[in-house]
Amino acid sequence: MQSEAIQHVATLLDNDFSAAVNCIFASQGRVVVSGIGKSAIIASKIVATLNSTGTPAIFMHAGDAIHGDLGTIQENDVVICISKSGSTPEIKMLVPLIKRGKNKLIGMTGNPDSFLAQQADFVLNTFVSKEACPNNLAPTTSTTAQLVMGDALAICLLELRGFSSKDFAKYHPGGALGKRLYLTVADIVRGNQKPFVTVDTDIKQVIVEISEKMLGVAAVLENNRIVGVVTDGDIRRMLNKYDSINGLTAKDIMTRNPKTIDMDVLAVKALESMQDKGISQLLAVKENRYEGVVHLHNLINEGIL
């Protein structure tokens, strides 16, 4: 029932929706979103979505607004009132006060003939024929329709503002989501040791270098340029191939043309590269200089995987 209701709401979009989006986009103030009961909870979520996608917003409970919180609304703010019926006592008291302040009012209601719809500058029609509640009482389908309408507003505004993933990262610096958007290879490499050997380094010393630096790999350098890499896997293959390792050096077992990644690249791109190539480490470079190693375990520890 809720799925069908969402499909139906899509058919109710009209010029008022576009006008409401443009009104908010052109506003020099914030979006104040208000509601009562379950609609108030939906209003809070819409506020959170707007704020996280570049549209400043604030929640104002319709019941509290008429008992002192009306001062939340500033001169240039656009107000969205959410009400299924559009005719609750709180809405009937609040709307005239908003209109008196000459703020633009967007009404989100399931009743286009309601008091709210008649008084609003723009009406977002969230009509549903029936609640999913078997008694047709508990707000279920109606609040889903309100939620979807709020998301539609937020995404339209996001696109109008040209809000990018870099902008998104500014508002979501914490947790795995934020890290996927801003954490770079350099941020990870700086915390790691920098294992390397030269082409003529004895195999025993290569093994010591890999073991001590604990990244399962060592870059092979010649004249400070990366010419190869020795991994744990190369060591195992060497032991299967040679009866004696005396006299062997890094160049005898190294993998040439190793995979590298630039220090300025996002760490999530390093993860994608590892997954595509079926490897667990990448050599990090800056202007073709070897800077260190980014390991799959680093990305797991950061919560990116």
C-alpha cells in the first residue's frame, strides 16, 4: 500500500512543487519545517536531510510555536507546514501567525481543500487513499508520502546548488561515510612505515625489511625510482622455486612494474583498485616518488570496507 501511495504521489506533482523549490532556492533565509504528531517527526527528518545537502533548515514544533517558539521564524525564512488533514487546531492557529509575518508558506498536506492548503503560497499534495494501518488510523502511508516529498525537495535543491560529494563530505566528517568522502591515501600512508630495499639487497635482508615494517611488502628502488616490489607471495614462490637462497637479491624475485596510486587520491579509490586487481597493497607515490604503502588492512581499520 505504501509503495502504491508513493507512485501516486509522483503523479500529484504540479507547478506548485517547482515553484516551492525555486522559492526555497532563491530565499536568503532558512527553511523552517513544522508539524504536529507524527508529521512533526517527519519534519525533523526533512530538516536533517536539507541541512546535510546544503539547504539550511530548522525544526519548529507546531504546538510549541504557538507557545513561544514562533520567534524561531526570521524575516527571510521560508516555512513548510506538514499536516495530513491540514485542519488541526494547531495548524489553524499557527498559519495566520506565519502569514502575518509575510513569510512564504509551503503547505504539505493530503487534503488540497484544507485550511492549510487554502492559506499556503504553494501546496505539496501528499494525498493517500488509505493508511497501511488495518484500522486506517495510525499515520503510516501518509507519513511515508510526506517523507518522500521532503526527499524530493531536498534532492531538487541539491541539484540546483550543484552540491558535490566534496560538499557532502564537509557536512559528514565523522564515521565511515565521511571517511569515504574525504580520507586520502596520504592520510593513511603517513601512519605506516616505509618499507623499501634496493635491487641489490640480499634476500635475507629483504625478508627482514618486510617482516619489520609489517606491511607484507617492500618497494624495490633503483636510483630512488620504483622498479619493482617484493611481497610475501614473492617470498613464498621463491622458497618453492629455489633450493638455496644464497646469493639471491631483490631483483631476482621482485615483481616488475608494480601497481601504484597517487597520494592525493581518495582512500576509497585505493580500495576499488585493490579489489579490481585482486591485491592487498599499493605503493603510494607523489610526483613519481615513492612515499609508502597503503594496505587493505588500513582501509578495513578505517571502516571504509
